[in-house]
Amino acid sequence: AQSVTQLGSHVSVSEGALVLLRCNYSSSVPPYLFWYVQYPNQGLQLLLKYTSAATLVKGINGFEAEFKKSETSFHLTKPSAHMSDAAEYFCAVRKNSGGSNYKLTFGKGTLLTVNP
Amino acid sequence: SAVISQKPSRDICQRGTSLTIQCQVDSQVTMMFWYRQQPGQSLTLIATANQGSEATYESGFVIDKFPISRPNLTFSTLTVSNMSPEDSSIYLCSVGRPNTEAFFGQGTRLTVV
């Protein structure tokens, strides 16, 4: 079974500061890992994904994440926060295995606040 | 990618009634899923909507409460039956393909009064 732990339900940064959102996973098989963003009153939008290729993954809006197997982590970073980055961020995991198991397991989410 | 349309986008319903949520995808997909997001919470998978067969429900969710239809590879419905205020949530439709990410609809924001 897979699980995801997001450390910090709320992260607050100043505009222009580094954004670091933490995600640790547990999986019995090689995982696929995802970061999704949810803006207020909207659905989920994919930021980036790890699917066993490059361990450093670049996504949209200047975000990137690094898959570290030894630490079972997939932390999300952005060098300089913008006001528009304020949203809820979800880390998710699913099996990277044969068959049709595309179900996602989500973390509890991290609310990012950006202060002017 | 896949474009997913969900209807209605929001609704306010009386307790004891039922609401059917529709999910339309712009292309054929193998897997369709329904998630619930309770206020301030993460997403929880309700069920996998299987085309041509009964949906597969996750622990804690039952067909009598959340009947699902999947008549073809581009459409599914989720019904929330005999609603109570505890059913107030965002319900999201999602689709998946092999070796790609999951795509989500905009969600249906349900308030039960």
C-alpha cells in the first residue's frame, strides 16, 4: 500500500522568498509521484510528475521537485514566490507497475500563503 | 491530456434528497474515478467507475449511498443519495491513462442543508 505525508499543513512565505513544501512517501513498489495545485474554488491542476526518468523534475510556474529514493522524499521547491502561488498543494503517489492501477493516494495538503 | 466537464459546478440541496453529478470527458479513457474532498481535507477516493460493469468501491463507501454509472468510455455519473449535512463536500471526477498523470474536473461543490 502507498501513503503520502506532507509536513506542514500551512506554510507562509514572503513574496520573493524560497518556497519549500515537503512530501514523503511510502510505497512497496517503485512509485509515480505527483504534485497538484488547487486554487480557490477550482479543481486540481498538475504541477509536475515523477515517472522514474530524471530525478529532478521541472514543472509549470517555476516549480521543481527532486525524487530522493534514499530519503523517500519528493519535496516541491520554487526559488522565488509570487503572490499568485498562494493555493493548496497536494502531493500524490500511485503504483508504477503493470496493470491498470491508476488510483492516486493524496497527502493532506499544504496551504501556501504568500505575504507581500 | 484530457478535458473533463463536470455538472453541476455547485448545488445546495435539502437533506434526504439525492443529487446526480455528471462527468464528461473529451476522449475515450479506460479509467474514471470519483473523489470526495471534505471541507479543509484532502481527496479521498470513493470508487473506480468501470465501463460495462459495476463500480469498485473503496473502504467506507457503498453503492447504496453513492451509485455510479459508466455507460461508455467518455461519461460517468455519481449520485449522492439520501443526503445529510455530512455529505457537504467537493466531488471530483478524475481520469487516468497508462503512464500519465490523472486529470481532474473542476469539481462539484455540494452543500446539504
